[in-house]
Amino acid sequence: MTVCNVKSSPCRYPSDLSIPDYSEDKSRIVTKSGNFNVRLNNVNSRILHNYLKDAFTTLVDAKWRWSILIFILGFMITWLFFALLYWLFSYLHGDTSDSYVEGIYGYPPCMSNVYDFSTAFLFSLETQHTIGYGSRATTTECPHVVILVFTQFIVGIGVQCLTAALVFSKLLRSKRRGGTVMFSQKACLGIVDGKWRLMIRVGDFRRSKLLGVKAICYLVKRSFTASREEYFEKVDVDFKSESGSEFLTLLWPAVIYHTIDQNSPLWPPERLQSFNEFSELIVNLEGVIESTSRVVQVRTSYIPTEVRYGYKFQNISPQVDVDGKYSCSYFDLNTMCPVLNTPGRKRRLNTSSF
């Protein structure tokens, strides 16, 4: 972040909005990009069994490369399995390659033009997807083959439905929608309207806005037992919109804030450089996608060094253009202005690396 000339502007602007600082992500529970930095080790077999019981959700949460692999294997396995059965029945019936070429069947074959594994594979492919080229078909000679064709048709419909549902569910996931919701790189702490406030700015860049947006925040505290074993404690922190409501409208970048009073876990605010022994502030933003009515959750985190003491965010007011539409600049999403009446602000600035 760079500092503008104080004579021209007392506000501070980010040097590059497109490249957030992720250098301290390894020490976070939630990274700046919103990913959980938690690994589960020594998972027992019972938990793995529960994963398999909810296989569909497990596959939806899996990476795309695994979903595509399962999509391909679902078809390949059924094609090859039924092709092997068709070839086996054709072989046991005597519909060999030699007899087909010589034309000396002496009896109808189980399947016309199916005389080796290659033709059996093509017949399996045509049967499962009802291609029907017309050169291969079952006869009434072998009733078990007719039953097998009926079974493959049912299994094929099931495989197509499951794989299509898997891909469709992954495409409809609201996870990517959160990529257009941006948080300010830093949080601000200052006195606004006579009250101590911890402030964070959020903005939604997409034209179709999220509905019913609500911020859910909590602090993570590192504590120690009597035997010096470390454990984490979570404390809820209530954030509100600028209007004082729990819900906010992201028509333009908005500020959410937490009022720091004697009932706040952050009291007194002068000790906020250590979050009052808290190590991380995790911010969750939850809303409903207007076009699909799906719930989306976006998250980020702030550590004590990312809280700027004695600052607030510069006001972003939409302006009316010549065409009658309101416009505002997202460049000022991270722009901060000093709060001059903040106690101890000058002392903080002399020792701050900001």
C-alpha cells in the first residue's frame, strides 16, 4: 500500500488491487482466498464408511479431474462388461469367427453380425445408447441374450442419469459465484459516530446481486491448558451493515462493522493489535443467488497485523451519469482515511509499518 500526498489527500490507496498479500496464509485457519487451512489426519474407517454412504456428495465435492474420470469409467465399464457377456454367449452358442466367415451356421445365431469381441463391443455400445445402425441385432434363438439386452438398457439409463446429475450438480454449484465478491485487504479500527468500530468493506462485482446478504463472523483464540497443550476457542462477533441492520445490500461496496464496547470480546480496543489474545478474525458472508436461488458463502480472515488503527474506509457514493445510471468506482474498495480523534493514533503511526 502506498501513501498519497497528505496535502492533496489524507487517504491511503492500495498499490495493487489485483494481487492480495497471501504471504501469511500458512499461519491462518482460513486463507485470504477463503479456503480452510485445516487437514484431517488419521481418519478412521467408520468416517470413511460414512463418506461412501454419501457417495454423491463426496463426488460433487471432488475435483473436476476425478469427476471426469468417473464419468468416463461409468460408461467404459458397462460397455466392456456387457460386451464380454455378449461375446461369451456368442462363443458358447458356437457363433465363432470361422463359422461366420464360412457361412455354415446351420442354426440361427444369438446375435446377428456378432462373432468376436470387437463386434460384441460395438453391439454393446449400440444397445446401451440405442444407436441402432441396423447391422447387429438379437434373435429369438437365445432368450437369455434378450434378457441381457433388457438389463443393459436399464443399467445404461441409470449410468446416464447418475453421471449427468453429477456433472450438472457440479456446474450448478454456487462456489464460483463467490469469486466476484471481494473483501477489503485490511480492516479498519476507529471512532465513528462516537463509538469504537471494527470495519470491513465488501463489494459484489456481478450485475446480478446477491439477496439477503448477512455477515457471520467469529474470533479464533489460541489458548493453553494447565499442561501447556494448545487448543482453539471460537467466539462469535456480531457485524452489522452501515444502516445498523443484520442484512446488507451490495448495490455498491458496503462497510460492515462491529461496535466495540464493554460487551464485545475485543474490548478494550487499544489492545486490538493482539485481538486481545485472539489470533484470527474469520468473516463469512452468506447470500442467495438471484438467478438460481442457491445459497452462496464467501469467507476470508484477518490477523492482527491487518487491522489499521485510527482509520476508516473512504465513503463510496454513486454518482449519476449522463445516461441517468448510477456509477461508482471499485478502485476505492481498499482506500482508507484517517480518523483524527482516535486516541493514541499518532503514537501508533510512529511505530506502524503501514
